[in-house]
Amino acid sequence: KNDRLLSRKYIVGESYGGFRGPRITHYLQTRLGVAMNGMVLVSPYLEPTADNDGDLSPLPWMLTLPSISAANLERQGKLTDAAMKQVIDYTRGDYVTDLLKGRSDPQSTERIVKRVTDLSGLDAEFVRRSGGRLETQAYLREVYRNEGKLGSRYDSNVTEWDPFPFAPTQRTNDPLLDSIIAPTTTAMVDFITRTVGWKYSGRYNALSYDVNRLWDRGKEEERGSVEELRKSVAIDPKLHVLIVHGWADLSCPFMASVLIVDQMPIMDDPQRVQVKEYPGGHMFYSRGASQAAMRQDVMKLFAAH
């Protein structure tokens, strides 16, 4: 309609939008004949099955440990690229090796418990009972238990009071989700009706549980979007992909994207698909410094063309 087919085109998707981003790009390439210059995937949900089968696979525990460690480092004021590199190196080195050894090496669990206790800042007995395998919801109740609070899976350093601290399991919604509904709704309604001037009497849904219940969690979701990500990059040698995460995000952990990209073929230029991490959680860009750092990386992606 607007004679813009030759213009540069980018697609940005966040969270479940990160799940859709590679699928939409591949569909545009192969069905509609429209090529993207770049993809920016923000805290993407790329591989839903990555945390399956923690009884056998070390992968679920590899995904959570780095984000839990990042939150602990931040609480100590020690969160740096160098510190996180050590965490990542341990996670895909000695940690996964010791997990795979299991009972064939009686000392492997002891090594795991000692190092995970140091990295997580959790009580050593809690880490021992979990075998150094830190399940997300258990961790979020434990990390602030002494204060009677819960951590959020979107950023475990965001907390609220636990209204049922003695219950065997968490009985309230995620601290961040419930706390942002009112302020985001107020802000959006005010923006739409007063700033924009669009007078509309309908309801604004900051988060729709009705829509959420309709999500099809069948085979299509289980398959993830890594296949389309690889195909899209292979099809177009000029396509650049930037995947960005907050270090402390446990809903879509950055380590999943790191491992996914590490397993991809280089396809001529390793810089075409990059993963970048910043302080913060799922919505890390709510922090000024992290937002500025992400913007700088995105502008480099644009400049690559």
C-alpha cells in the first residue's frame, strides 16, 4: 500500500512474542516473499521443552542456576560481566559434568552442593536437600523466607509479602504480575484517554486470564521456535538476529538462549546471531542503564545493514 517493500524491515518480539518472532519471519520469507533485515528477540520463550525431565536431564538445572546466581551477585553489589562469565563457565563445565556423573562419583554431589551454595547465597541445608538442583518456585519461596517474602520469577529480587508463609506451597500469584496490574492499567487508560484523546468506554486488560486459558499448549508449542530460527538464518545470509535477556529472569532464562545459539551452525558469520545480557529480569529495560545498553546493541544491529 505504501510502496515500502524495498525499505529495511525488522521484527521485534518479547517473551511469547519471542516464541512467535522466528516463526513469523520464516513464514514471511517462504510464504509471502517478504524478507526481514533483522530480528530482535527480547527475553524470548524459544524452547518450551528445555526444562523438561529434570530427573534425567541436567538441562533444567543449567538454565536456572545462572539467573539465581546473578540475583545473588546483584544483592551483594558484585554483578559484572566477568562474574557472570565465571558462572556460565561453571554451569556448562563442572556443574553439568558432576550432574551427569550422579552416584557413579560419590563426591560429585558434595562438589555441587558446595559450589551452588556459594553461587546462590541460599542456606546450605536447603541446597543439600535439593541436590544442588534449584527448582524455580522452591527457590523463590526460600530466598526471602526469613523476611516473610516471595521473590518473582520475572526477577527474584522483586518481592512482596507472602500472605501464606506457612503453607506447604505458594498460594498467591507471582509478586510482580499482581503488583503491576493496577499501575499499568491506570497509566495506559490515562495515556489513551487523556494524552492521546481517544475516548473509549471499553475495558483495558493489562493481563487477560481469559485469553491465557485459550493458549494452545499442544504439539506446536512444545516444538518451540528454534527450528524456524535456524532456517530463517540459513535462508537469508543478510539476516541478523539479536537475542537480549535480563540476567535474573527465571521465566525465560538467558542460559537457554546461550545454549540454543551455541548449538547452531555458524553459517559463515558468528556475529549474525548474538545473545546479549543485562542487569535486571524479564523486563530488564525498565532499568535505565540496561535499557541504554540494549539500545546501543540494537543500533549496532541496524548499522550492520
